[in-house]
Amino acid sequence: MLGIIAGAGDLPFAVAEAAMDEGKSVFILALKGVVEESDFAAYPHASVSVGELGKIISTFKDAGCANIT
């Protein structure tokens, strides 16, 4: 599973769609205060603050992410 850190803009969506087109699973981590978590409702996702590094790592690990972008 590919973990995607999502900030503003279209790049997180483009990466997610490209990965899924290649048959990969994705998990999106939306950054609180930067994006709306609801923007990622179509994908497996969670939302954390940018300063919560430990939570970011554990959230991706709990989701089964082997790669993070």
C-alpha cells in the first residue's frame, strides 16, 4: 500500500489515481489545517496535524503502508 501525505493542490489526487491505475492500494494522510479531510472521502484516509510526526508514522504503519510519498 502506498501512503500519500496530502497537502494543498491536485498532486495527491494525481498520485493516488496513478497508483490505483497500476493496481496499487493507497492510503491518504490529509494534513489538518492545510486540506479538508472530506476532500479525500473517496479514498482510505486519516487526518493529522503536520507537527504530529509520531502519529503520522503510526497512522501509516497501522494502515499497512509499505511506501510513503
